[in-house]
Amino acid sequence: MDTPVSAAPANRGVGPSVVGQLLRDRSLRLAAGLAIAVAIPVAVLFYFQFRSITDLGRSSAVVLRQLSQETADGVAQSLQDVLKTPYINVLLRVSQAQTEPLDLPLIAPTIEQGLAAQPFVSRYYVWSDETKDHRDEVLAYDREHHAFTADVPEAAMIVARFRELAPQKHAIAVFETLIDGRRTYFQAQLRFRFPARDRLTSFVALRVDAEQLRREFLPAFIIGRLKTVEGPTGFPPLAVTVIDSGGRVLFPAGGPAPRQHVDERTFPLVFFEPELQRFIAPEDHKLETWRLLTGYGDQTIPQIIAARARPQRAMMAMLAGIMALGVFFVVRAAAREVRLAELRSNFVSSVSHDLKTPLALIQLFAETLELGRLKNTERAHEYYRIINSEARKLTGLINNLLDFSKIEAGLRSYKRDPVDLTALTRRVLESLDSQFRHNQFTVTSRLDGDVPVLIDEEAAVQALENLISNAMKYSPEHRDIVVEVVRADLHGVVRVTDRGIGIPARLQRKIFNKFFRIQTDAGSGPQGTGLGLAIVDHVMRGQGGFVRVDSEPGRGSTFSLYFPLCAGETHGDQTHSGDRGRAPDVARSA
């Protein structure tokens, strides 16, 4: 066999340094040059691309923050504006001249317009002590009647409460109570006798259902307001949350309070200008304060920007990886071609050496026999045996070269027939017996019973002879070889074990590549073409089997040929070398 392996530590010589070998390796120099030529411009391109992603993130953060601030300000302000509209458009517009005395036809259109414009107001009231008709009588105006009615169950309570607040002499009076079990806000514009302001003469009031305000008006108002807000595409939508003074989330209804928010605005729940708080009665009235929060779900703006940039960065990283992988494969292919050219060049010299050595021996012993210089018949037989052995070596080398040329051209075919693997192995060992004795090898055979397999007999013999020859070539000190035939699941297995120099694990997948030869530290090793194991690998795959290697440096190697067992009768099975591709694990350790 002619695939070399590393020498054992005892045979290590002094050779060129690893750095020197790398610097003289043309394939590595080419690979390094191509990698640098491509890596530099690609690195510059990706640097500016990543910078643009960072700049885009900063500008997006500014846009998101500005959107949140403007929305928080706009919604909070518009909500306060709509809440104070009834005070401005109704309570102030119905003047004291219209209530003292009561001018109901003039007041009714103003209140009707107020009910239509402010859906959160459920009812308006008027009362006057300075009129002839309906004097000291509370009149109500609501959506149910669209007219004034004197049937007001809460009339006495309203008048009593506003009379209690009148001595404070403030124009705006507010209070809160329960009507039919529902929380209700009342607010009135009080009118007094001038200039002393010592007697309440009339008032115009409004009534707001607190639950209706929270459950119906507020959600509808904010939804309508948010329809006018347009956020940047590709980002989470802006969310608005309103929470009352009790911590209850009013909008979105029934939703949880956000864990994160960008902006917060607070405002008092009043139905008048917030600046007029010091003019209301009672003076110690504590106003509700609502909170309006804006944000983007449970994410902060930096988190959103990071999440948006992450896919882009990942895409850039993936593209960089793909480009790096492409460069790697291109450089690897170029370096492999350079290396292959060098191997082919070395192949010629290796073949020449392998042909020259046996030919020289054949010529030497043939001339000796021809000249009749030997008088001892036994010595002549020894020379005949050597000539025959060297001729077999030449035949094996030439067969390997021919088989390799067929493999390269895709013309090698295999005709598989039922064969007893045990008998085949025994015949191979018998045919190599003279080489074992000549090279002083001890061969131990452990042959199982009949092991029928479906193989091309000639190709199987070639593969087995290559492995045995390889074992002899790389066992310079311990000349012991074990050959065994066993069954393993659905395969018949031939194992060839030697105690030679072994193969490092990192190279066990490469030894089946064509022309692959490992140099020792001294830069030399057993001669060979580097085709033997490549042919073994192809032979096994072509017959539906595979080859495995188990080896450690200094402890020897075990090569195992796995042939498919024969199942039933067969009339021959023809396979072509072009029908099978290289299996990725044919050279893995067992």
C-alpha cells in the first residue's frame, strides 16, 4: 500500500521548521493573498454599513421620543379642553339676565347645543329665586325630554348643597354624590345679589355620571384622537394609558398598567379652566388627578431601537459570514488546485521510484540467474521467489494506476456476485505468504465461518491486498499483523490490524484523498503514489460498503472493510463508479 503516515517519535528526524514550511507553501501564500485582497474592502464596506445602522437608530429614537411627547401633550390638553367646554359654552353663556327672571325659550337652545356637543354631560339644571314663573323650582333639561321638566327627584338635594356653598361667595361650586347608587359629579355657576353677594339668587348646573365618563366617553375620545396620530412604520404602535387617582386603568378599559412608559402627563379632573381652582367652593375641595402615559408597550425606546437594529445587524453578520464562507471556499479551492498541482508533480517522481526499485531487483537477480553463477539450487529458488514477488509489486502498482485512471474518468464498474468473504480472505493471505516470509512478518488470521457477501471479487481482493501491503509498509519495528473476518449487523467485515506508526486523528479523514501523503518531521517517509487508500475507499463505496479506520500514533492502526451481506439468490448486480458520490464519513474512526 502506498499512502504514507507520520513516523513514530523514535524515528523523528531534524527537518525544516513549521514556520519555514508554511512560508514556502505556495498554496498557503495564495490563500493568504486572496483573503487579504477580499477582506479589506469588505471590512470597510461593513464598517460604514454598521455606522449607518447606528445613525439610523439615533434618528429613529428622536422621532419616537418626539412622537410620544407630542401625543402626550396633545391628548392631555385636548381632554382638558373638551371637559371644560360645558362650562364655557353653557354655564357661562346662560347669563344672569337670562335666569333672573327665567327666560326658558332663550336658555333651551344653548343647553340643547351643549348636550349634543358634550356627550359626557347627562343633564343640565336651572334654578332662580328672582323670577315669577318656576320661582325656587329646579328645572332639568336632558336628552330624554329635550325640554325643561320640573320632575326632578334630586332637586331638593341640589338646592340644599349649593345653598350650603353659597356663603363662600365663589362663582363655581362643585360637589360629588351618589345618584341611584352611581357616582355623580355636580358643578354650578352661582349668581348672587350685587354688590354684597350675600344671597344666592340663581344658578345653572350640570351633572356628569362618573362611570359613563370613564367607561364610554373617555375610551371613545382617545380612540378618535389616536386615529390622527401617525407613527413611523416598522416600529411598535404608540400606546396611551389613562389612570385615575385610585390607580384604576381607564384606558385601555380593563388593561394593566404599563411597566414602561416614555412620557407622563397629569391633569385635574375638572369641568372648568384649571386656573380657576382657587375660585371654587368648597375651598377645601380635593380634586381628582388623572395620569396620562404614553409609550410603546413594555419596551423603552432604547430597547425598541436595539430590537429593530438587531435583525439588520444579524443580516449584516450573516452576509458577512456568507461572504467569508464564499471567500473561504474560493481560497480553499484555489489553494487545493495549487496543492494538487504540486502533488501531481511529486506523483511522477514517486511512481518513477516505485517502478525503478522492483525493476532494478528483477534485473539484478535475472542477470545473476542468466549468467549461471549460482551453484546452489535453493539459492536459485530464492531468487525466483524474489523476482516473482517484485513482479507482483509492479503488477499491483500498475493495476492501481489503471484503476485510478478509470475512477477519474468515471468508468470503473463493479459486478457483484455472492462470495464467501472468509474463503476470499484466506486466498489473499496465501498469495501473500511469500512476502510475509521475505519481510519477516507474523500474520495471525482469525477467520469466522462462512460469511457470504455480495461483492466484486477482484475489486475486493485488490482492496484487501492494499490494506495488508500498507500494514507491512508502515510497521518497520513491530512486524505483527492480525487479519480477522467477522459478521457485524448487515455486513461482513474484514479487519487488518498492525502495530505500526499509527495515524493522528486530525489526518484520518484526509488519508483517503487522492495523492495525499504525510511528511514526517524530517521531510521524508515511505515512498508511495498516494492512491492506495483512495482506491480502497472507491472500491468499497462502489460495492455498497465502506471503510473505517481506528488508529493512534505509536500504537498502530486497524482498517475495517464493511461488505454488504448476501441476502438470498442473485444473478449478479452491476454498479458503476459514476453512480455514487463520496460519503462524508467513510474515513471516520470506529
